[in-house]
Amino acid sequence: MSDLIYIVSTESKEWSGWVNGKFWNIQKLTKHVKMYDDAYEFHYRLNSKDMFEIRKQLAAQIEKHDLRNA
């Protein structure tokens, strides 16, 4: 959970790590967030509106399931 919170936080700029058997890289650029696997087989771009929505949904689920101290 802490990696996910770090990834969506406004302070993080870069993250790399294993998720579901693939090594992923995340880079926060000026106008979007770039996510791609090590082989660049899968790659995604999320704009700031997308990231805002992801943060909002994550916060709602943390609150709903009382995971603030998990």
C-alpha cells in the first residue's frame, strides 16, 4: 500500500518496481504521467485530470475501508 500511496502522491517524480510479475517504470513529466513495463510492451500516459481522479478514488477507498493506518 505504501508504494501505491507514494506513486500517486504529488511529491513523487519517479518509481520503478514489480507489479503482478512485470517490472514497471513510472515517470511524472510536466504534463502527464508515463507508465511502461521494462520491455516497453505496455505503456500508458495519464494526464493531470486522470491522476486527480486516481488520487480521489484511492483516498475514498482508504477512507471507506478504514486503511489510514494500514
